[in-house]
Amino acid sequence: MTGTERVLRMREASDAVENIGWRYLLGELRTIVTVESLTRGVEATTIAVAACGAEADGHLRSDVRADHVVLVLQSVEAAGVTDVDAALAARISAALADAGFTTDSDPDPADRDTHSLQLLEIAVDALDIPAVRPFWKALFAYVDEPGKDGPTEALVDPLRQGPAIWFQQMDAPRPQRNRIHFDLCVPHDEAASRLAAGVAAGGRLLNDTEAPAFWVLADPEGNEVCVTTWQGRQPD
């Protein structure tokens, strides 16, 4: 990371890109570009890379499919969103618009068979995190994020295909209760609709005392999932 590059606070990162079709999720900026073919997807990605110039390798990732492209911006060195990423998002959106593409975090909000951007994490409750973390790291062949290699830090897929695994400190054993749960990170302005959908499908809201950082829901048999957003995690 260059000396002039600055890691953005969560609200700052979200506000910087929300109006150009990107969303801030778990330390990344993400957007979807709808395309009609794999060829067009490669074209859109090529335009995004060109818009980033020399900064592409240190900031940009893409997932190209036949019907859409997911673009991700994050400083590789900082493992977070910087002012450079926010500037690159604006440059990418402008370049894609000139070529007839659109950056949009939710291309078809009326279609309930699709969903907008989201990220999944696996949370493991543990009494001794340094003791259990090596098992998950070895079994999943995961790695530490840059600068986050401490004995209690989260683990990530080096190919960024699988969900991150993070560890929640327990203060006492909890027999007969699930010790692993999912964290579903959604855009901050979609949390309410996701919660409503989960409850309508038979779920229960267990805890909202930490909202809007997270809400705890359970399925009809008590298996838990947290719906999370970036909000409420840093003072404004």
C-alpha cells in the first residue's frame, strides 16, 4: 500500500460508491454487471482492468459468467477498502457506462428468483481459539489475510471461492447447542427484506439487540444464522 493510500471507514466506503451501483460488504466493494454472453463478460472485465490501469493487480478481482460479471475492489496489501478502491469504482463505472454496460448491486430487485450481492461467513464458537484455528486452516487449505495472521484472526480461501471462517470466543461450554453458524452479510438497505423473508419462511427472530450490525434468526429446529451489515460496527 502506498504511503498516500488511506483505508476508509465503513460508512465512508459505503457512501462513496452507493450511488454508482456498488456496495460495501465485509471490507470489499462489489458490483454486478449484467451481460448477454461470456464474450461480453470478458469484454466488460477487460474494460474494468483498463480503467484501473497499473492499480488493477493490487485491487481488482472479477468473476465472469455467461450472464453476469461480479467485480470486486479491495486493496490486496491492506486487506480492506482504501480511497484508491473508491476512486477505481468510479472510474470502472464510468468506463463501463461508455461501453453500454451498467454497474448495479441488484440488477433485478423485482425478481425473487435472484438475489443481489451477498457474502457468507462461517462462525465457529470456541473456548480455545488458538487450539482450534489450525485445524480449520489445514482442513480447508485456507490462509491468513495480509496483516491478519494472529492466533485468533479469521481465515480466508486463497482463491476467494469459499466463505471466510472466523472464530467467536466462548466463555463457557454450551452443550446441546449448535457451535457453528452462518453469517450472511447483505447490503445495509436490504436487511429488512431478508429478515422478513426468513420469518415468512418459518424462521424466528431470536435477538436484535445488536442491530443493525446483526440480527440472530433460527430455523424451525433452532439452527441459527446471523444477518449482518456494515452498519453499527464503527462510531460515525
